[in-house]
Amino acid sequence: MTLGGDAYQRTRLRRLRRAELPVDAVELARYLIGKVVIHDVAAGRLSGRIVETEAYPIGDPAGHAYSGKTPRNGSLFLTRGHAYVYFVYGSSFMLNVTSEVRGVGGGVLLRAIEPLEGIDLMQRSRAVTRLTDLARGPGRLAEAMQVNLEQDGLDLCAAGPLWLAAATQKARAIGKSARIGLTRNVARQWRFYERGNPYVSGPKKLRE
């Protein structure tokens, strides 16, 4: 299913323009399914199709913006299309895309990608070889893509090492469900995923 290695043509990637991004976390979470996230590192290019997202919109008590702007979450209040990276559980980084106008907090968590380029680098970063285990889940995704706090605040629509690209192939049907692992505002169906894709995280009933 993956187009990794020599079969994937880098020239097919087109950087997303900010004007293409919806100004709304829920709409953006759905829109990003099938788009590509790229990180150009010293050793090469890492890229993957986004196959699972979660929205954390304005006023969501489960979102980091709920209590207002702080030194930790400042990047979440940048205009849509910026990276918001945070560290959680003492072990994992999480990569988010901001979704609102400047000064308003809201974002989309990237939960899983289908690896395209730099698979060997991802395997070394993750110390695993099974493709479906490389970036299935937000912590694994950030580790595979070599994302950490150094990328927090980067503009994903501008020239730079971490960026978003238009879809290279049509996405399958998009499913939605409640978000995973939350204790607040749990009923909202703000998780989106490509149905039937083996790289989507969560239990089987949340992948079909």
C-alpha cells in the first residue's frame, strides 16, 4: 500500500497554501486526511500520508488552549498552518497543526501516517521494522518523523524543513469517531481517519 522508496516521486509534492486550510479545527482535521507531512532532515526526507487526526477546537475542555495562552502552548495560538509540538507522558512528543486565526487557540493532532519516504530512517528512529508500527499513534508518528520541541512553532505552509503537502492520491472513505484516550468532552466525534487503512491507530472497531 505504501509508496515508499524509489517508487515515490518527490517531485509530486506540492506545498499546501495557507489559503487552502479551513479556519476551523474540526474542518481542518477532516481536510488533512490524505495530505502529506514532510520533514527534511540532514540524513534525508521523511514523509507520510496523514491517515488519522483529532480536532481540538475553540472552547474544547480537552484542548490545550482551554485555559488560555501560556509559555508552553503559545504556538497553538499562531495562525492556522503552524506546528504546535508538546511533550507528554515523560516520553513522547505530539505534532499538531494550528487551526484558527492568530490569537485564537485551536488545533489538530496528527495521530497516524502511512510512511512514504525515509522508511529506513524511520525504522532506525523507532527501532522497529514492521511498517504498520512505524507511525501508528501520535507518539510513534513524532518519533518516526524526528519531530521534537525544535519544530514547535514552525510554519508548515512556508519554506522550511517541516511542511505540509497536497494529497498525492485520492483518500478512501473517511470515518469519524470519538477521540481516543480522553477524560473530558469524550463524546464528540472529532477523530477522523481513512477507513480500512492498516496504518490507523486504535482498536479495530475504530479503524473500519
